Amino acid sequence: MKLRQVTFPALGLLLLVGPHPATAGAAKKILIHVKTALDKDDAQICVVPNIAWAALQAGNDVTLLFDGSAVTSVTKGWGWRGWFGAESTPMDRADLPERERRALSEQLAYPLDKIPHDYGECLRFLKDKGVRIYINKTMTVLYNIDADRIDPALTPVLLKDMVDLFQAADRYLVY
């Protein structure tokens, strides 16, 4: 039997059957691991909500995990402008520039007047859209952060829960 006699019918069968349903356009579980604090590198942490929103709009299941020094960015009263009992987080105090808001509106086909004005608002916006947002509880202990100081959009998780998040992810991004 010639290779051509076997190959063409096999290719025809594959075209009829199509891709496996589990791989054809299936939503991916994307874990975005946020480890860099806003005061260390604002470009790292500020891209996170944007990529999370784009991934969500593409039909993916998105999870954010704040870890390392990034836990300070979602802590009320943290940072030099947060002294004296401030009730905002560094993410709340980090404005989205108007040019970024316009770019997001265009790229994500979303009304400009509904685009968040700061990154804290953006996290809560994403949570409302279905993004799960977690914070490493062990890191909050190491940074001496009380649970009531954590942005309420975040859910504290234990190390074993973090391992579950890593294992369940189809795609892993780190910032």
C-alpha cells in the first residue's frame, strides 16, 4: 500500500472530524501571579489589570494572585501617602492615565465613561466581571498586614490553596 493511499483518506477524516472539542476554542485557566509591588516597578503591576481584562474578554477563566511584595499594593494605608490611617491602597492612589483609558476603550470595545479611573477601581471592576483575586495570606503575615487592611476585592489564601491554583492553571503569567 502506498503512503499516499493512506495519507489522503486520513487527512480527509481529520477534516471531517475537526479539532478535539477540549482543545477547540476552549477557555484556558489563566493564572496571573503578581509579585512586584507598585512602589518597586509600577509598569509591572499596572499591566496586570489590562492583560487580565483582555484574557477575560477572550473567553478565558482568569485568576489573579497577589504575592511577594505586591501584597503591599493592595493594603489600605500602605505607602508614604497612606500614612495617618488612610483607607485607600496604593492601587487606589495609582490613576489610570487618560491615554491608557482611551486605549483600553478602543482595544476592548468598551465605553470610555465606564473604564475605571484608578488601578484599585480596576481590580474591583475585574472582580465584578468574574476574575478571582487572591492574596497570599502568609505574605500578609510576613509584612504584618492585618486582614481588615486588605482590599476587600481580594480573598486571602493559604499556601496549599496557592499550590492548587498553580496546578489548575493552563497558562501562567508572572509580573
